[in-house]
Amino acid sequence: MQTMPFLDWVNKAQAQRATADVPYHLLEFQSAHGDADAENLLIQGDNLLALKALLPFYRGQVKCIFIDPPYNTQSAFGQFYDDKLEHSQWLSMIYPRLDMLRDLLAEDGSIWVTIDDNEGHYLKVLMDEVFSRDRFVTTVAWQSRYSRSSDTAISLSHNFIHCYASNPNSWKTVRNRLHRTPEQEKQFSNPDNDPRGPWRAIPWDAPNIRENLSYPITTPSGKVRYPPPGRCWSRTEEQWNEIVSAGLAYFGKKGDGAPSFRQYLSDSPPIVPNTWWAHEDAGHTDEAKKEVVELFGQKAAFATPKPERLLQRIIHIATTPGDLVLDSFLGSGTTAAVAHKMGRRYIGIEMGEHARTHCLPRLQKVIDGEQGGISKAVNWQGGGGFRFHTLGEPVFDADGGIHPAVRFAALAAYLWHFETGEPARQAFDSPLLGIHQGTAYYLLYNGILGDRRPAGGNVLTAKVLTHLDALFPHAGPRIIYGETTWQGEARLREAGIAFKQIPYDIKAR
């Protein structure tokens, strides 16, 4: 049995446990911008804590994750962040974040991570471990720089973008192709004034030799053509006859050349993305800096932004309008700004103060209709909205009790996700949280059926149980969380109830 090699480093075991050890925090609403009903979120706070807070609500829901983590270049970026981590520290930082991002990814989703030579190859092996090697799609080489530097032995021209998909085999059928650029359209011409418009000749031969694809083809001049040595025709004779019947066969200007067929620009599908993204197509770092300077001025410009065209290309390939995009290293806010302009929902997480000084005002400018970046290309006119949140209190205090700031809906969402592994998409406004695989889940908390006295709703008394039976009858097993129960074990078994006491039976994670 072949085993996959894995990466090891100091404190790896601790990094692997970090996901489970991260406390669950509440998200604290701060302000709404633009359309108050918009689902878009900007979150300020440690992205590890923020990702944990998002899991109960967005597990398996994110169609596209893009992150641009620190590259560990051993450089400091002034007021923004310090990119000087020891190699094992960098690995320990990124591992639990990738672990949570994997759980947030949808079944037809993909994750894209930019990186350079400093950690790029280690990151690839690490992502093989976290996401599984068979979910690797490709590594894109993005031409991030177009100029050459004389300060190094070999001038750096590109960054890597590692791409993984939850299900690569099916993802290639749902990912979008790219629109042809004007340069690519120049491959089509119309030298004979064909009424169907510009076209190009596609050769009919293909590599390898297959007997059923080595039939003779007669040209208009009467010359008989066979495949060149070592090759065969690309399709069957029947398919060739269909080409001839459709008037698409082409034999060169003289009419007796190698067989090909006309592919018209009007009928040509969008192009399949490849692994080389030239700066002409996906932007470059100078372009990105100019975009940020235009938004914030020279002094307030962000140190290492990504160009809007790069994010436009990734979001176009990976999503359709209305899909959810997540960036947990939001930086200057480029991913959220581009997703907003492209009609995608988004969640952006940024730890530093520039969540307020850069991301928030940038997204406000997008709502107001700013015309930088890709705005003209996508005909952006403004509109939409987002909500700004910070990280609130942890659900559990230092003694393991539930923090007094936690309200019913927040604890209900946490318990639903904790018990079922499913995102909390329903409204939690009654003791019955929902039914999953035949089991009903209930929460008695914050006096949901009355007040905090035993006669109210936090203690499972005979009266409360009768009330639950009347309001929410369920013939299958039931799990009920509450302050305590006055029902004996025999009565609970008879009623098909597993009672769990708050907070002791809740895993404080």
C-alpha cells in the first residue's frame, strides 16, 4: 500500500489540535452600510477565531475561497504587518486556518491561495495533507511583475496560485471558461468574405495512430489525402462527412491541402483557463498599487495589494452571480470589492486596524459607484451593501460557563452545528432547533418558554415536557439541552429523550 508523504515540523501536533482548541466567539454587529438586508460581511478580528465563529452558519456553503496569506518573506511591512516568522511558526499559523477553510468549502467549491517561492512548495505539500492530494487542481503561475530587477541573480516574475477543489472531477464541469481577449480574437479572420463572419482553420489530424481514424479523404481537386506519418485523423469518417455536408471542410487556398475545418468566431466557445496568467490578462503588482493609491492616496496605500483583474479572473472561473466568496486574509479589501462588483455574496476577514481604515471605506466607495479597477469592465454603477462586525465575547467563559452575553439564537446555532455538523440556516426562535436524521434537537435557555424559574422554560419539568409534546410532537429520539431536569432516567428513556445539561454537556470549543 502506497502512503502519501507528509510535511513535519516543530509543534505540528499542536497546530493540528488548534482547530478543536479555538474557542467559539460571537460576532458582534457594528454597523450596516448601503442595503441593510445585504448578506455580505466584513469582519474585523483574528481570522482563526472568526472562521470558527462562521462554521456554525457557513459550513459547506462557500463556493470560492481566495486567500493571500503572508509569504514569510522575512520583510516588515510598516504599519500593516510583520512578515518575519520562523518557518515552523509560519506552518503552524497556516495549518489550522486551512483546516477550517476546508470545512467551509462547498461540495462544488474551490480554494485559491497565492504564495511565492519562500513557502510555495511547502504550502503545496501542506495543502495536499489538509485537502487531500486528489483534490489538487493545478498551480497557476501568475506574472505578478513585468519589469526585471537587477538586485537578484534571477529576477522574480511570478507568484504561485495553488488551486484545490472539493471534487475536481465534477468541478471542471461547473467552473467557467474565460472570454476571449481582443488579441485572441485576432486568430480569426475572413479572407474570403464568408457571410458567417471571421473564422480559422482547425487541422483535422491528431497525434498517435488508430486504424479506424486513418481513412482516405478526397480533396475538391481529386487528390486523396491520408493522415501524416505517425498521426491519424482527429475524428471518425462519419464525423468528417458531417463537416463536409455542413460546408465547413477546408483544404487551403488552392483547395488540395491538408484537410481542416472552419471554426467561426461566432460559434467558438469561451476558452479553457490555462496555468500561465500573463500580466496583460490578470494584472500585476504595479497596477494593484495604483488602484489602491487612487482609492486612499499615496501615504495610506496598502503595502502588498492584489490587482482587481486577478480577483476578477478567479471569481469568474470559480463562481456564478449570487455565490458566496470568502477571503480570510482580506488585506486592503480587493477580494470583497471585486466580488461586490461582480454580484457575488462575500465574507471578508481582516485582523488589523486597516479593516476600518482600508476595507470598510473601500467597500463604501464600491457601494457609491467608484469607477476604478474592474468597474468599467463589468459596468459597475454602485449599490448593494454589507454589514461590519467585530469579534464579540466567547460563548464560554474562563470557568466553562456560558457567557452572559450569549443569547438564545447564538447558542442554538452553535449547538445545532455541534450536534449535526450542518450549518445553521434556519431561524432559531423556538425550543425545537430542528430534526436531523430522525433526531429532534431542543434547547431550553434564556427562558425560551417563559422565564428563568423552574416553572418557566429552562428546566425540563413534567409541565415543560408536556408543553413540548403538545407544541412539537416527535415520534423519534430527542436530545434536549437545558439547565437541569426534574425527570428521572426511566421517564426520559420512556420518552426517548437524552438530556444534556448546560453548560457541562456542551463541549467548550
